[in-house]
Amino acid sequence: MLLLCLLALHLTGAAWDGARRLITWGDQIIEWRLPGLQRRVLATPAAPVGEGGCLDDGGRGLFLQEGDRLIYRRSSNWQQARVLDHGIDMHNCIVATVLGRRGVLITQRGMQVRFYAFPDFQYTEVYSFYSASYQAGLVLADIAGDNRPDMLCGNYWIRSPASWDLPWHDFAIELYNQQHDSAKLTLALQQDGAVIVAQGHLANGRVARFRPPPNREKLWIEEDVRVLHYPHALAPGLVAENNGPHSRVFIDGRESTETDGVHTAFKTQFGYVLVGADKVYLRR
């Protein structure tokens, strides 16, 4: 395991480009090169940066929440911040092409999924939730089997229509909605179509596998439930707590070396990259 301490910085989120670049954000926006974790500061935001963020599909731009603004930064000038919208509370975002349109999907205030279309970034409200629990976690996948990109978000999967002028429809996967943060989830889709759900914002959060039933519009089948302390980080084969010193990490179901807390994890060709509030780990 390679560990790097960043004693003077606070990290709130991270994105990986699928190759050798990791981008973290918080007090500063930093680019890391894998596997050596060489780092370069790209920008210093003027306002606090939230948890949610994503790279654009070329890896040359970054969407973040800075203060209450949705910001787009480009590699041509990372320090320059293009303001796309105000009044933002973004937990997740994904850059994707949805029904022929390229844009960025975000979760807004735990109540909406919005789509901001390139290049002008006018938004469309894709779906609104009616739940007492904050809905978060965002994954695109063809759940219905019709070759269209459905969404997994919070307690639900949301079925894509055939065109933009038709409504989206949601179906509950599970009923984790007892508290405000019960559905503020980290989600990971497995190759067999099952979904791993982690309640990363609860002190005693459940981590469970949900297997789709024959009729995917019904509640999914809960399996392999365990309770951990703020189980915030998921990657294939890994779940990690974000509970400060002595936070546990489980790899393939077995407890591994503890950390000081991890909020984001990626499985790369070099090993697991784990990002905490003030440290980045590379676990081989």
C-alpha cells in the first residue's frame, strides 16, 4: 500500500479518467498521475467545493459544485470557472449521451435529476422524487433491456422513454427511506445486473446486494446485508468506511488494512485508489 498524507488540504471528492489520471477536489483541484501519485495543482476554487463532481467524456473538463453554483472548468484554463447555474445542491453527476443528446446529469437537492445539454447547458428536469429521504447515487444502465439508458438513483431505477417528449417512470428497488439520509446512497452495478447499495451517510449504514427479480418493476431481492459505520466508498470487490481513524476496508469480503476514512474508491489497473478527507491511498 502506498499512502500520501496531505496534512494542509481537505478533499471532498474525486474522479478517475479510466487510465492514469485521478482528479481530486476540495481546497484545491489536484491532478494525480498513477501509479506514482505525482501531483499537480490545477486550480484553487474561491468557494467551498461539494462532494459531487465528474469529468467530461473527454477527460478535459470538470463539473463541480462550488458554493451553490454549478461550475464547468476546462483544461485550457483550469483556473477559469464557467458558471452554469445557481442554487445547486449536487450529490452526483455523470456526463453522458441520453436519447441522442450529450450533456451532464446531476442530482439536485435530493429531489430531482436534471440534464444540462451541451453546449449551452440549458437544463431539462428529467425526474422529480416524492420522498422524505434525500435521493442520491447515480448510475446509468440498461435495466429494462431495451437498449436505452435507464437510471439508478437513490431507492429507484428510472426507466427511459423512447424519446425526450415522453415521461420517465420510476420503480422502487428497495425501501431504504426511514431517515432523511437513508437513501443518500453510493451505488455500484455488478456484471450480473445486481446492484450494491451502501448507506454512506449513516453511522450504522447498510451495505447490501439487490438482485433483480424476473419482473424488474417489483422490489428487488435483498442479499448479503451487513451494517458498517458510514460505508461511503464502493468499487468492484471493495467497500470502505468513512468514519475517521480505524475505518475498515473490506476487499472481496475480507477485512483489510484500516484507513483514516475513505469517501471515494476506484479499481484501477494499478490497484485500488482510495481517497479520504486528507489522504490518497494506492492499495495494490
